[in-house]
Amino acid sequence: MPAKSDPLAAWRKHVQKFRSENPGLDLKTALTMAKETYHKSEKKAVVAKAPKAAKSGHCKCGGTCGKC
């Protein structure tokens, strides 16, 4: 059975690099600041959500409730 890949490996590597570049920071501050510069791997395909269809109806809200 093959070993499972660690889903947090890229994050840990990023934090390690960030802390080596900023040695004076405590862990909590480093994690907070590293979060701002971290971008998930481009390997996973980003699926864009399809826009919702506009509601058609007779109400002011655009729905078909008939109460508006």
C-alpha cells in the first residue's frame, strides 16, 4: 500500500521558509503573516462555479412566490 501524501506538506515548507527569512518572529506571528503570502498549489484544477440563472417570475423579488 503506497504511503499517503501529506496534504499540509506545502504549507509546512512555506512556514519553514518564512520563519528562516524572519528569524525574530514568534511562531504565532509567523503563522499569521505567512498565511498572507501562501498560495495553494496550482496542481489542483480550480473549478469555477457557473453563474446562477436569473429567476423569472411575476414578483418584485424576481421569484415566483406571489407575495411581493
